[in-house]
Amino acid sequence: MNEVGFLGLGIMGKAMAMNLQNNGFNVTVWNRSQSKCDELVKHGISIGESPAAVIGKCKYTIAMLSDPEAALSVVFGKAGVLEEICNGKGYIDMSTVDAETSKKISEAIKSKGGCFLEAPVSGSKKPAEDGQLIILAAGEKALYDEMLPAFNVLGKKSYFLGLVGNGAKMKIVVNMIMGSMMNALSEGLELADRSGLDCHELLDVLDLGAIANPMFKLKGPAMIKNSYPPAFPLKHQQKDMRLALALGDQNAISMPVAAAANEAFKKARSMGFGDLDFSAVHESVRRYK
Amino acid sequence: MNEVGFLGLGIMGKAMAMNLQNNGFNVTVWNRSQSKCDELVKHGISIGESPAAVIGKCKYTIAMLSDPEAALSVVFGKAGVLEEICNGKGYIDMSTVDAETSKKISEAIKSKGGCFLEAPVSGSKKPAEDGQLIILAAGEKALYDEMLPAFNVLGKKSYFLGLVGNGAKMKIVVNMIMGSMMNALSEGLELADRSGLDCHELLDVLDLGAIANPMFKLKGPAMIKNSYPPAFPLKHQQKDMRLALALGDQNAISMPVAAAANEAFKKARSMGFGDLDFSAVHESVRRYK
Amino acid sequence: MNEVGFLGLGIMGKAMAMNLQNNGFNVTVWNRSQSKCDELVKHGISIGESPAAVIGKCKYTIAMLSDPEAALSVVFGKAGVLEEICNGKGYIDMSTVDAETSKKISEAIKSKGGCFLEAPVSGSKKPAEDGQLIILAAGEKALYDEMLPAFNVLGKKSYFLGLVGNGAKMKIVVNMIMGSMMNALSEGLELADRSGLDCHELLDVLDLGAIANPMFKLKGPAMIKNSYPPAFPLKHQQKDMRLALALGDQNAISMPVAAAANEAFKKARSMGFGDLDFSAVHESVRRYK
Amino acid sequence: MNEVGFLGLGIMGKAMAMNLQNNGFNVTVWNRSQSKCDELVKHGISIGESPAAVIGKCKYTIAMLSDPEAALSVVFGKAGVLEEICNGKGYIDMSTVDAETSKKISEAIKSKGGCFLEAPVSGSKKPAEDGQLIILAAGEKALYDEMLPAFNVLGKKSYFLGLVGNGAKMKIVVNMIMGSMMNALSEGLELADRSGLDCHELLDVLDLGAIANPMFKLKGPAMIKNSYPPAFPLKHQQKDMRLALALGDQNAISMPVAAAANEAFKKARSMGFGDLDFSAVHESVRRYK
């Protein structure tokens, strides 16, 4: 499977396409705005002029798109994936979408004879660049097995989780836990600061104990300075909290802490911080007077 | 400072007294129930017949008591610390108490000419046994410096945080964050389980990513089996959430996620789980039908 | 406008159709299960054999259906409203649906030349029977004016709220406030009871003060007895909370109290109380040990 | 019982003392700042120069003080109530305090041979002026019976609730429900406004339905204009939420909606609105961008 198509060259997608090309794959890319493709040509990457063109050329095509709308549009739109997908070809959607979107895409691909795998990832820019993503795949097991060489380049670990939809669900459960934890840290930092403690000492103490984790260590120091450079935008984190709560609603699971965290993220959105990093939820906790 | 007194031989205290004795200190212990002292005699540890007796014998005395009431009673009660504390002697309270209790003890000790240090710890049974506690000291800096040899035996790291009360505050800020995180995990496990995901896979995915932390890894597998052997009792965790929220109240900090987490711990208490491990908050999230 | 069609004979719909018939209108009804229609024949009410048949016969047709799915199915389904609606005919949907559903129906009706009004109501069984509903209409003002004689029979007051969707929105805002209030009462009753107060005295005190309201007076006594005969089912109330929170999400409004109330309703659902009255949220607050 | 002492001439106290004087009682007042007393002299009211002086002169003395600290200080302080209270005299504390404070005062009064009644009220400035308070008395039943003529002047209804502490508890349960309801209204108003609805229409609709209540009707219109003239200061309402949650904590009652409401009040305090009316919690919900 040397020939691989790749749709979507955002922050994540570009790093992933480059990793594949640098590790023995011949990659053909497509992106909505052509300019992002042009940068990659010097690395030996080919360009396809539409999703359909990429599918037509490659046996396997990976997509990494920004949201459910983009994921649907690339499949169902004009010159889209559906026009060329057919028996013998595989489509792997690594975008983060909800389970319903994933199922819709799966059914369309399969109705044309293609194979489908959803494979959202845990990890953001840095792990994407370093090939250290965690891949949460679900759908057709045979396709998963065939994709393992590519997944081994892109990530440090991949899981096959069963039915289409399970990858999406696993992703939002993880992000829900992450969102509540970010709120816990935000509240703790503000409480420490206003109670006369040193926030850096708090981070040090946290980092030595049972709840030490890379996220606190990475984002804490910037949060103390009220700096929130966007790695994972707050509005996307809030969307994932909403999807997790909706999943809980379907299953009659009461999740009061996630619900409170979600409202804090909404508060931060209402303050105009939706495009900053999700650690900006700290601003919803801060006392301004 | 070879001679050290030690008051309180609960799970934590016993391990700490043993560590000191095994690492070059001559320890004299007192405990409310005598039997716990007797076990230690074979290790060369001496017994004092009252807190006052221990203080009278030793230049430095450490206390590790179960709650603010016990901490106050040992100091102010009959044959208590105050009866023998005097110029040239140091009293180090490593119990977890609120800042007010700590200040009350500090003032009493100082009024008798003694030196005081509060030094609550982060970490429970296992770190106590392994000398891997994190020590959050505050009060008299000179006493802190004198106690470093003992702290180096008891913990992997110690902090001097300034004024009396700051140790107590740091402790409850850390425990508040921990309590919210435990709720996040509980909700995530239940959501995963009810959505058709494998909870062990969720734990694996968590352990590979940005929010991987020892607590999830340690307690997660037991939680999946609805097993909560008490390492840190839920009722104590809930008390710390309450103290953290009270501290926030004093400083006009709104902490909606901690508040929701606190109510979940109260729900678990109302279900009769106060004496189990604080991971039993999982039961407050579980769907029973 | 003596001739009026009426689709849907649930608890509310039946009472409303009867009121119209008893106050000078000639009503033609349709209901999915025929038996409910038969009961009404003796009162002079006619039966249509399909939604389309009713629309074909009457210039104005009112619908009162259980949820968005039913509302859509009656319009778009086989022998549905769309097959006969045309220029000169009006369709008034009094079901409680979300704004999107209402807009979808509105557009379909208008594309066939018909006139549309959404007109959800505030009030449940008793006000429906007594003609004491509050009618929250939106859509075509001319149709609203023509329907006033019917609205005056069905309700004690009607509002015209502007664009289609506003009726649905007003309804869910009101129900959201109601849902939070019901939680406030539930928590207060349990707190009073467990603190050694008399819950009936609490209800008396509430009824004399600034927050006295008919709902507390009506439902409180049954709640004290843990009795929740369904007037407005809890699962429907929780759905309205969810819709309100979704509306808040779209508009970046953080509503932490409604979110906490929603989780309490979900907790009650998870305990198996979804089909009881929404006052059964009291069970989610009760201490069982 | 024509002769009545009255301690504390705040907004409430002044109105109550005047009502008593105007309805056949001979009132002797004391207030921390003398000037407030002077205004009342022209109405025939006498002045006592200390709490002790008032107690010495009158068989029955009522207190209406701002908070627990003031209530304690007037009893235990220099020239305080305890110096003159004795067998045959009654002391009625109508301040809003927690149950512990009330019990402490009760015990001190009784240890001197006096009779004690706690009698906090439901209602603020206007009902105090109009003699329309609701009186929540507890303590010695004989004293309650003797005070009925005065209570009938001050309030529209009085309750005898049993043991000392029950009056305080009833008051905070009522205020907790009120606080959650105020949050419900605040969230509803903001949601309506941002969703394109008319907030005055929302108030109209609310006022016609099952949750119509005097508070919404009274405060709603000012809230729409973001006006919060202090009738019951937000910081006092938040204190009552805190006391209610503490009472719940003692009894292992989980009250997630009250907890969320409390955090919203704290948010409003953190924004600098503690001295405005408690309806200013609306500002914590408002979207500023």
C-alpha cells in the first residue's frame, strides 16, 4: 500500500501527510485551498484536483477534515469521494465527527462497494508532527489491518474498537474527561492565587503527585500568565462536551460535573474566547474585581 | 536531631514513624490507643505515656492525627502538648486540618515559647510507607530547615510555603482538583460503558494521552469492577471539597465544577458510601436501571 | 370559521377538540388510533379518515401532536397534510416542537400555498379542559387574527410572537424556568425533611411569601408523599430542558442552574422515573440511607 | 405586654419598631448608631442607652440585627443583653442567623433564667413596613404565646416550629428555594433576550401560568433594565445559600441545583455586585460579547 491519498491539510493533516511521505508512502493530497498543497510538492507529494480524483488514483485514501460539515461535503459534494469510490478501494476518515455523521458516511461508501474505517485520533499538533497520535479506529476490521503500516507511522498506538461510531464515541468520552480536568485546574489555579499561594508551586506539587499529567504540566504555566495560544480551540472542546452530554442523554446517564464544565466553556465562549485554546476556560473562573 | 517524638499512629503515622526509626532517628511515640504503640517497641521505638510526656522528652515532635478535632485535642487536652512545650522545642503538625485550626494551634504553641510548623502531606498509605510523600510546610522557616533531615526521610520533596495556613490551603487546593478529576473519570467510565465501549480500552487510551495520570491508572480498573477499597475515604475527600469551596467563598471565587463534584460526593455519602474510597463517587453516576 | 379540523386526540387534544365543539365550532377530527375518535362522535364531532382528508374538508386545521416526530409525520407522511393543503387553507400546529421542526413544517405548508401558524401552549390537562391555556403563536399574523375566536375558546390568553420558531422558543424558555423551580422545590423539601422540619409547614410558608406559585401549591403535597401521578411526564420535561440548553448553546449563553437541573432530571430518568410526573425529580434528591 | 424593647434599627427593624409603637405598644429602642434612634423620638418611642438598659426596663425585648456577629455581640458584649436578662424576662431574636448562633444565644439567655425565642422572618422592606411579615418562631412555646399580640402587628402569619434552630433552618430553606428560582429567572430572561424573544412578553406569559409568583412580577421588569436596587443584598442571599448547603452537608443531602445557584451568586460577588439586590445574579448570566 505505497500509494495513499490524503484529503485535508489543516494543522493536523499537513503533519500527517508529511509523515507518511517521509516514511515510504507515495502521497497524493487534496485540500480545499490549493495553496496548502503547493507547499508539499517539493517534498515529492502529488496533488489531486478533487476528492474524486484522489480516490480514483489511490487504493486507500485518508481524510482529516475540520468538522462534520467538511467531512460530509468532501464525501457527498461535487467531485466528491462517492463519485469514484468502488469495490476494492478503502476510505479512512480520521476527522473528529459525531457517531451519526460517521455512520452516514459509512453507509454511503459501502453502498458504492467501498470499504470504510473511521479513525479519529487523540492528540493535537505536536503528536501529529511526531507520529505519536493515538488512533481510535472502528468499522471494517480487514481495512484496519491493511492500514496498520500507515497507522504505525502516524501514531504510537492504534485501537480497533468495533462498529462504526465507536471511534467517535471513544474520542468524545476522552475529551469530556479532559474538559472537566481543565476546569478543575482552572478553578484550582484561581483559588490558589486568590488565597495567597504561589501558582507555580501548585503546579510543582501537582506534578509530583497522583494526579500529575502532561496536560497540567504543558498548559499550566501559560494559564498562570493568562496566555492561551490555540492548540485545541475552546469552541471545539465545548462542542465535544456537548456531544458527550448528548450521548449521555441518549443513554440516561447523569453527568453533573461534565455539565458544569460545559457551562463554564460556554461562559468563556460568551466572553469571546471561543477561538483561543480551551485552557482559556480559566478566564471564566477568574475574579475580575 | 536524632531524638524525635511522634504523635498518632494511624495508617499514615505508623508508616512514617517506622521510616524515621529505620533511617537513623530515635523515635518516641504516643497514640490514643496504646496497642498500636506496642507493635513498634520491637523495632526499637520508645513509648511516651501522653503527648505532654513525648514533648517533654524530645526537642522536636511530629503529629499525624486524623482530623481537626484530634489535632486540637492533642494540643489543648489534658496532658497535652501545651503542658510541656517551651522555648527551644519544635512542634510539627503534619495532619490535614483547615487553616483556622492550624492558626489556633500555632498561636498556642508560640504563646508558650515553642516553635510551630504545619506540614500536611500529599500522598496516602503507599507513599507514606515508601517515604515518597510530598510535604507542604508553612510556619517558622528556621524550624523547617531543622526538620529537613526528617522530611527527606518521609518524603520525596518538601515545600516551605510561607505563613501558617498556606500548607493547609495548598493541600485542599490539590485535593479539590483531585476530587473533580475523580468525578470526571467516573462519568467517563459510565458513559463509555453505557455507550457500548470497553472501559478497559478507555483506561488504556487515557493512559497514553495528555491526561494520563497515576490515579486513573491505579484506581480505574477497580472502579470498573465497582470495587472501592478505602485508601482515602470518600467522606474525607468530601470534607476537603467543602473546605476548598469555603475558601473560595471567602475569596469570592466561583467554582462551579468543584461545587458539582462536591454534590456528587455528597450524593455518594447519602447512598451510604462515605467510608469507602473516594473513587466510590462512581456509584453516584451509575445508572441502576 | 365554523368548520375546524383537529389532528391528534391525546390528553390535551381531546379536551381542546371538545371545547371547540361545545363552543360553536363544527369539528372534524383525525387520530392515529381510530378508537379515540369514536368516543367523540356522540358529541357531534365528525371523523376524517386521514390528515389529508381533514385538510381537504376544512379551511382551518389545528394539530396537537405528541412530539416532533409525530408532528412531521402527520404533515409529510402518506395521506398527510401536504397532500391537500393549498391556497386559502390554514394549518395551525399547537404541538410542542423545537424551532427547527416548526420551520420545516412552515416551509412545506407555504410551498403549497397554505398559511401556517405555530401555536404551542403553556398549561397541561386541566387548563386544556377548562379552556385556560396560554397560547404562544408565531408565523402568519393574518392567520393568527382569523384564529382568535378559536384561541379564545381554547385559552385564557394568546400571544402573537412574530416569526415562526418564536412560539417554540418561548415555550421552552418557560419550561426551562419551570424545571429549575421544580428542582429547587425538591431540594428544599428534602432538606427540610432531613433537618427536622415539617414539609407541610414549609409549603405553607412558601405559599404566603414572595415565591408563592400555583405549581408548588398543587404538586408539593403529593411530592411529600413521594407520589407523582403524571400530568407532565418527566421525560418530556427533560427533553425541554435539553432543547433550552441547546438554544443557549447556539447563542453562547451559559446556564449553569438549568444544566444542573437537567442532569437531575436525567438522574431521575436513569432511576426509571421518566414516565412519572416531572415532580419525580424529587426522587433524585432523596437520601435513601 | 405594652412595654416592648427593640434592639436594631436597620431597614427592617425601624419599620417594625414603628409598627409596634403605632399599634398600641410602648417601645424602647437601642441602636448601635444613636442617630437612628433620635428620628423615632418624635413618634413617642423611648431610647435605651445600651442593650442591657433596654432589657432592664422591659419585660420583653425583640432584636432585629444584621448578621450572626451582630446578634452575638449584642447579647455577649459589654452592656449586653446578658447583663440584665433574668427570670421573668423574654428575649426574642428576629434576626436571620444560623441554627448554631441561635442555640448559643438561647443557652446563654436560659442560663441567666430568661426565656428565649428565635423568630426570623420571611419578607423584606415592604412587608416589614406593612406588617405583612411571615414569622418563623421556635424555642419556648409559652413566650411565643405571650408574643402573639406583637407578632400579629408585625406579620400576617406566625408559625411556632418547635426547638430553637428550627426557625433559622426554615428561613434558610425558603431562601435557598428563592435563590435557585432567581437564577432560573435570570437564565430565562437572558436566553429569551438572546433568542430574539421579548422579555416583557416572557414575564407576561410567566405571570399567567403555573409558576406565576410575586417575586418574578416584582423584580423581573427591573432586571430587564439591568437595574438591581438593593431590597435583599446579594451577599446576604449568597450567605443563606451557603448556610443551606452546609445544612445539607450535615445531613448528607446532595443539592446540585442550589450548589450551581450558589456558585452563580459567588460569580456575581466576584464581579463586584455583592451589595446590589440579589436579582443582580442576572449579571453573572449575561453575555457581554
